[in-house]
Amino acid sequence: MTRRFYSVARGVAWRSVHNTFANPAIILPSIIFPLFFLAAFAGGLSSISDVPNFDYKPGYTAFQFAFVLLQSSAFGGVFTGFAVARDFDSGFARRLLLCAPQRSGIIAGYAAGALVRWFVTGAIVTVAALLAGMSVEGDGVELVGLFGLGVLVNIVAALWACGVAMFLRTEQAGALIQMPVFIVLFLAPVFVPLRLLSGWIHAVARYNPATVALEAARGLIAGSPVKLALAFALLLGGAAIMSLWARRGLASAERAG
Amino acid sequence: MNSRSCAIEVEQLVREFRKGPRAVDGIDLAVSPGEIYGFLGPNGAGKSTTVLTLTTLLPPTSGRASVGGYDIVRDGAHVRASIGAALQEAALDAILTGREHLTLQATLQGMPKAERARRAQELLERVGLTEAADRRVGGYSGGMKRRLDLALALVHRPRILFLDEPTTGLDLQSRSALWEEVARLAHDEGMTVFLTTQYLEEADALADRVGIIDHGKIVAEGTPTQLKEEIGSPTVEVVPADPTLGETLVEQLTRFGTLARNGGGAVTVQLPGGESQLAEIVRALDQAHLKVASLQLHQTSLDDVFLAKTGRKLEGAGEDEDER
Amino acid sequence: MSVSAAASNGVPALVQPSLVDQVGAVARRSVTRTFRQRGLLVFPLVFPLLLFAINGSALGAARKINGFPDVSYRDFALAIPFIQGALFVAVSAGTDLARDIESGFFNRLALTPLRGSALLAGQLGGAVVVACVQSLVYLAVGIASGVGIASGFGGALVLLALSILIAFGFAGLGALLALRFGSGEAVQGFFPLLFVTIFLSSSNLPRNLIKADWFREVATYNPVSYLIEGVRSLIITGWDGEALALGFGFALLLCVITLSLAGASMKNRLVRT
């Protein structure tokens, strides 16, 4: 990675972070939605913990917190894709492409901006869950691992979103950016553990990589890590694939001029 | 002009926005039936606000106006029945076709069902949109949209037409075509046209009379010729090849007319005899062995009228107009 | 069409098109616009059904909670798409109207004899047509996926009527937001808030089985709970007079409130002398 790469990435990341926090209409939904999901799922569905064989020790709030944390991370990446698409629609992306000496730094910058946004969101969601009485049985290292999962989910989602946005170069790409992420997340064991799912959703969730990340996250909160190596491997692999995807998107945008 | 013979009559019209400036600041004007009245001014002058007020879409703060013989405040419905308007934005529905627009407009204007399709076809032919009639407006060019806009304004056969910057953003060909149609409407069909524009050549080419508005006030009014003659005669601007000979050049040129400007390396003199003096000037400079870098004759334009009245050039003047 | 008394001096009489003509023209435009933008129709159909498919399966274990009605979770969950669909109708109706205001098309309409009430009714009429299509699709998909309608064929018709009434009320809300703020972005900005009201209700569990006291309180005071329960009662219970009365009652109240406010906002927005 050259100095030019870092300077481009830093510039794009700064702008992304500045625009996000300077505009309440952008930052507030990314904070409010996860809080709302936490309240709605942990609050409204807490009776699920009474289902026979639901034996997650930290309780239903922690069970849902894991999902909400990863969901906020994923959607933080998705929102960055919206911003990229907006930049193409407004013509600002062309300005970036013209002046950036190392264009792959642009992707890194957007992804870095997404990460900074998620650090804030993730912190707020975590504090909210703790205030709501969430019990955490993992130790410090495990919690670092939990947030490490969040970081990787955010990077994967941001690179996916950047790629789509750069291929399509229009705000209309929003639905295409968002829906696959939404579907992947919700086809995981969101409301009950995997073994309590039945029917087609159990079959799908079994092979869904998001399930591995979610179960790993829940295990870390419970202080009994499960599938950790697999989760990190899948996410690192996903990040590698998505960075190629984003790079292809950038090349498509370069060709379009 | 008395109100019976006026298509549009405006008396001390004011439109003030809440916590904002007076966009229209006490204007008086009168437009005869069948006349094309050009309302010329820079962005933010108050042109569109005047149009919105006269078309009953904005109530005036004070003053009075009548359009088609109806008071714009008391008889709004009658005013709207008498006028057609193509406002600053073409305001079309990109999803509907041209024909659907016209049919919708005809229905909303209360045209009998049997007549709607016929009237739509007639107008499509008139504005040259028959081939594109059943295509969605989203795919129309800017010129086509403006033509459709004009057709929509004419659906109910109004006597008075308001056009708010109708050719902004159009290419030369589309602009000329629109000018032709507007001129035909006025001269052949006797329609009164109130046209706002920021383009000098548009006002020059189309308008029977021009009102120049700046900061909400009318600063000049008359036919284009009258306004230009009022300001004065053409000027000649000369730049000497040798800048040190400026004073000599002034001496030579002021034999033919009064000095208008001397600065920026150029000497400008007003020519009371008009462009016919140009040949003499060239001969005189030649005899004095004064070489020139450039020599330009400027006919007075409406821009010069605006400059004389306001101290600013029309082109490039004005901020963005906040209409609402 | 009516013609007012002709003015003197041979001035043309004022032509006032009939209310039916005006409403019809506006409604026709509204429906045409929707059906020509497939994305606007497909997404509100697909998204609620997708959630129904996912949640219907993912929350299947919920029926093992003591006190849960003796039906599959899918039967329990079918009511939700009707309410979500109504939300989409609200946003779509509001965004359409807001776009007309932003683009200046509203001014074009204002220059015709079109009455404000006709414009509102026409826009909402278009929204109702879309709501009909949506409701039929949700019902058909639900039945095809094995959901039984406990109240039978008659109940299915009542269900459609209730869901359309709910959609009408929400469409009024969309129109109110559009007229009040004049911006499509503002209308869309309210969408998440409206979505929240669905979650903070008895959408996922019966109210008596919600463990968290605060959530149960919110759901009890949330009118959306009664809309959902009204629709749901026709699917899983049969003919539950109380649930239907509350469902229709709140739906009518929603209509009355939103339409009155939208009418008042229309008067302010359609400023003409």
C-alpha cells in the first residue's frame, strides 16, 4: 500500500465521516433503527425464552443483542453504499475518480468511513443493551472478539455495497444493495437458536454464513465461544471476495467515465 | 388605457413574502388585447412572482390587478378560465404520454367527453408532437416538453397566455420554433401574451412592448425601439495598438461624438449620427496614422437600457429568485 | 358538468366539470402511474410476503409458548402483510402527491377548475385500487401457503374490506404529510416511524403473551394492534365481534382523522384567489 493510497483513503474517509455526522438525517436512522430492533425484538419477543429447549444462559436480551449488533454493522456498510450511489448521481464520484492518484484508495476510504460510523452506532447499541439489563458472561478478550466480528461484517457489507453502487452508479441501486443483505441476515436464526427452527428456514439457515457469525457472536457473549475460527475465516474470505467485487465495480465506473 | 380595453391591468401591485423581501414592489402596467408584452429582468427581479400573482396562484399583498376583465382576488375562478399558463418549470408527469396529459387537462377544464380526444389531437398537430404523442413524456427532449407545455396551456382556448421563461434551456432551433408559434398566436389569433424572459433577444424579437423589472420595480417600459432610442445612439469602442496614444485617440474620436468611456485600454464614443459615421471614423484614424488593435460598433441593446436605468448589466445580474 | 350563469358582455360562462369527472380523471392518472412503475407495485407486494415467509417459519417455535393460540404461526402472522402493505400505500400516495408539488404539476392542476376535495379523493382513489390488488395477492399467497381462513369465504371478503379501509386511512396520512411538508423526502422520512408502529404492537405475539411490561403497555395503546387483531381474528378465530368492532372502529377513526387533516392541508396548499 503506497502513500498515495493512504492519502486518498484518508481524504475519502474524512469526507464520509464528516458528511455522516454533520447531517442528522443520515446518522440518526443508522442509530435509531438498531435501537428500535433491539427494543422490538428483545422486548416484544422476550416470551420466546419460555419456549422449551431455549437455553441461552445470558437471556433473550443478550440473544437479540448479538443479532442487532451484527445487523447494525451490516447496515452501516449498506448505508455507505447509498452514499456512494448518491455521489455518482450527483457527479461527485467523477471528481474523485479524476483527482485520486490511487483510485483503489477511494474504496478503502468509503469502507473506513463505514467503520467509523459503525463504531459510534455499535457503542450506542451496546450501552443501550446494557442499560436494558443485558447480561454478559464473556470476558474482555471475548468481547473484543465480538466487536472484531462486527468490524468484519461491516467491511464485507461496505465492500458489497460499494461494488453494487459503482456498477450501477445511481441512487436507484439502493434496493439492490439493501435487499440481499436484509435477506441474508433474516435467513439466519434471528429469533430462536438454529435447533429450534424447523422447515425450510432451518435448511437455509444451516448453510447461511450469517448463521455462523451470529452463533459465534452469541457464544462470545455467553462466554462459550463456538465456531469462532469458522466465523472469522468466512468473514475474512468474504472480505477478500467483496474487495475484488468492489474493485470490479470501480473498474466498471472508470470505464464508464 | 382604460380597463375595458386592457387585457391585463395592474395597479400598484405588491407581493411580499413572510420575513422576506418585497418580490414585487408596487408595479403598474397595462397590456392591450392581442399584444405580446415582454417582461424582462434578471434572476430574482420579480418576474415569476408577478406571473404567479396574476395567474391567481399567489395572493397579492396589496394593490390590484385585473386579467381578462376579472379581478384577480375577487374573481379568481373567472381569471383562471380566461388564461392559459406555461410556468417556469414545465411541470409534466414523466410517466404519462403527451396525449394523456392533454386528455387529463381537457377533462379537468370541463371539456365534454366527445371533444377531448379531438382537441388533444388538434393541439398535438399544432405543436408538432403527433409522432411522440403516445410516448411517455419522460423521454421527451426539452423542446418537446416546452411545446407540450404550451399545448396544455391552450387546451381550453384561453384569450390570455402567460409564458414564464418559456425558452430557458432550449437549443436555438427549439427556441425559434417556439417564438414562431407565440408570434402566430398573438398576430393570427389575437391572443394576448404576457411573456417573462431574461433573454434580450427574445424580448427584442417577440415583444410588442417591453417592461423591464429590477428588484420588484418596473424601471423602464415601452417598445424595444423606443427604449433603445431613449438611451441614445450606438457607440464605437476603439483600442489603440499603442497604449500610449490613448489621449490622441480620444482627441480624434471626440470629433464625431461625445466621450462615453475611457478606461481599460479602450475609448468609447457615442455616435449621434449612428453607424453611418463609422466610415468617417476609420478614414480619420487612418489619416492620423493611428493604428488600432480593435474597433467595434455597439448598437444599443436592451442591456444598455438596463445598464442606464440600474447601473448594472442585465446579463449576469441578479441572484437566484426565491419564488415561494 | 355544470355551467354558471354567463357574465354580461358576452363573456364565456364558467364551466365547472362534475366532481365525478374530476375525481375519475385524477384517480385514473394515479392508477396509471402506479401500474407503469412496476417497481412501485412489485416491492410492496414482495417485501411483506418475504417477511411473512421468513417470520412465519423463523418464529414457528413461538406456538410452543404456553397460551399461544392453537394455530400455526404462519396463520397467526398472515395479518401483518396487510398492515405493511397499507404502509407502502401511504408512502406511495404521499410521495406521488409530494412529487407533484415539488415539480410544479400541482400548480398546473391549480389553474384548472379542479376542486381540492376532488384532487384528494382522486389520489386516494388510486391508492385504494393498489390496496385492492395488494390485499388480494396477500390473501391468495396466504391461502396457497396453507393458511386457513377461520371465518370462511364471507370472512375473507370482510378481511379484504377491512384491509382496504386501513390502507385508505394510511393513504390519507401519506397525503397529509405530502401536503403539509411538500417534499417526497419528508414523506419517505416518516416511513421508518410508521414501520416502528407495526413492530411496537401485537404483530409478533398476542398481547397477553408479551412478557416485557413496557412493551405490552405500548402495544395496548397502539391503535395498530387493534387493526392487526381485527384482521387476524378473521383468519384464526372466526367471527370475533369485539376484535372486528375495534378493528373497524380504529380503521374508521384513522380515516376520519387523516382525511380531515389532509383536507385542511389541501385548502392551505391549493392557494388560489
